[in-house]
Amino acid sequence: MSPLKAFTNGIYKENPIFKLLLGMCPTIAVSLAVSNGIGMGLAATFVLVGSNLIISLLRKFIPSEIRIPCFIVVIATFVTIVDLSMEAYLPQLHQVLGVFVPLIVVNCIILARAEAFASKNGPVASIMDGLGMGLGFTLALVVISLIREPLGTGVIFAAADLGFDGIKLFPAEYAASVVTQPVGGFITLGLLLGLVNLITDKKKDKQG
Amino acid sequence: MRQLLVILFSQAFVNNFMLSRILGTCPFIGVSQQVETATGMSLAVVFVMTVASAITWLVQNFILNPLNMAYLQTVAFILVIAALVQLIEMVIKKSSPSLYRALGIYLPLITTNCAVLGVAIINYQANYNLLESAVSGAAGGLGWALAIILFAAIRERQRLAPIPRAMEGFPIALVTTGLLAMAFLGFSGFDVARFMGL
């Protein structure tokens, strides 16, 4: 597969959230604010690119019987790098994302790409695949946060680490705080997936 | 004793792993087509979460802390959990073929269940001792089990309902989970310690 195709693949055609349905937990838990979504998405992108590169370089040396533990060690190393750097430079974001930063290790997207792509393709294509998948994940998180943040808090684009309080859309007492609860996450993602299906079906009907 | 009851109740209900902390969504939606398979998966999860909580506590306190290698926590925990799941699988296969038949196919899936690594890290952050960690793991597993069994029962009924084509499968499952989470929202802010007279 050409590197460019590997890159664009992850963004829409095989979007990890909307199409492959991988990595639901962080998606729902973190998409309370656009800044959280971007932070989580970029952290996962870094891990994806790093682990895809290393696994692709090592793919001829890793025996296939123990490949999963090997992949996990590589992924966990990159997650540790992200975890410690985020704690140092973006402490408030680290606080908000909490347990979900170390849990990037068990995010199915990363292991799935290592297994399905990086262990079979060269380093350049693997980097592009990691970048595409990571940005696709980030994009999905931003779309969900764009709905949940204003509905739940009345504010949009608030970013505590940058000292930015966000743009006030309406007073907080009119906000439906239930949208920032897990309830809102599950229902928003469910309806968005329904919408994606509807659009895909319409396209298919036109072609067929 | 009371402290353990508080941990049990808050991990299973107030901070339900699935519906309040949002951990373990993939298997929750993937293995909830039937109550029977959901029960099998839940048993495996309760078991692994309890054992993993205890083992990761030992690793943290007897290996990582004395060697000043707390920064290796994520790497160490995930390796221990992966090895543990393999080990449990082998032990069950040898000692109890009938249990293996019931749980066998679910065990390998558990390594990537984020509830297991999640509970290990949550126990560490809450500073639990060995017994408290194990209880917290078991309670977390039981809470997850409660959620998935309730959900599977709803999904069995849902198969007969007329659902718009675009909403079939994942979308409707997520909306249903949302409504279940709303029911569990009733527990939020519930002060377990005060309720038990502590």
C-alpha cells in the first residue's frame, strides 16, 4: 500500500472510532471538552506512530509465537514516555485524563494496527498508517467533544493548561450537565454512529 | 471490615467500572449478545481482576518501590497481567476442563480489557493495602458483571424490536448503555461511609 493511501485510510475510510469501532472507553470518557479530546488524540497518535515504526523495523526479528507480548512492551514504553511528559508539561490535562493516559496501552487501536499493519509493512508506510489512524482518532474525539462540551457546560474550547477559559456560548445554569456524564457520552456516540451508517447507506443506495 | 464493605459497595455500584468509570467497553458490547456468554465472560473478568489486583500490589510494593522503578509501572503491570492471564488459562485447562470449556475463549480477550489494568492503577492511586486491593478488584469485576448481564438481557429482548436500519447493532447498543448508565447515575454522590455509620 502506498504511504499516502495508508495515511488517508485511517482518517475516514477506516476511521478507528466511526468505522472500526475500536477504542471506545477513552473516547467516551475523555470527550468532555475539545482540549481533552485533542490532548488524548495526540497522545495516542504519538504512541501509534512510535510503536508502528519500532514494530515495523523489528518485524523480521520478532518470533510470531510471542509477538503479542513483544508488541505490548513496545507500546507500553511509548505510553510511559507520553505519561511522564504530559505530567511534567501539561499537569492539568494529565489530571483530567487521569487513568486513561496509562490505559492507552490497552487501547485496541494501537495493538490492532501493530498486528494488522506494522508487522506486515515497511517503516515508512507504518509511520503514515500510525499518523492517519491517530489523526482519525483525534478527529473523532474532537467531533464528539464539539457536541458534548457546549451542551454540557455552555462553554467551548476551554483549555486549563493554556489559561484559556473558553468561549462562553450561554450561561452555565442552562447547560445540561448530564451530557458531561457517561450517559451523554454513550448516547452522543450512539447517535453519531447511527448518522454515519445513514450516510454510508445513502451513498450505497445511490451507487447501487 | 467496614472499610472493606465501603470499598465493595463503592467499586461495584457508585463507581461502577462500566457505567460510571467507562472501563471495559469493547468486551461489554462485543460479548453481550446472550446472557449465557455474558455470564461466562463476567466470571472470567471477576476472577482475573481479583487476582491481578493482588499480584500487581505485590509487584508494586516488593519490586518496583524497593528498586525505585515506579516509572516502569505501566510496562510492569501490563506484562504481569498478560502473563497472569496466560497462566490462569493453562492452570484452568489442566485442573478443570469443564470450567475451561466455559471460560476458555474469553480468557485471552481479557488482556486487552482495560478494566483489569484500570483497577490495578486505581488501587495504586487509592493507596489500598493488599486485602483492600483484592476486594476492590473483586468488587470492580462484580460491578462490571452486573452491568453486562443486565445489558445482555436487554439486548436479547431488543432483537425482536423494530429498530431503524441505521441504528442497528452498535449505535442502538451504545444508546441502551447510555440509558443503563443513567439508571446507575442514581448512585452518584452516594456517601457509602456515612450510610454504613462510619
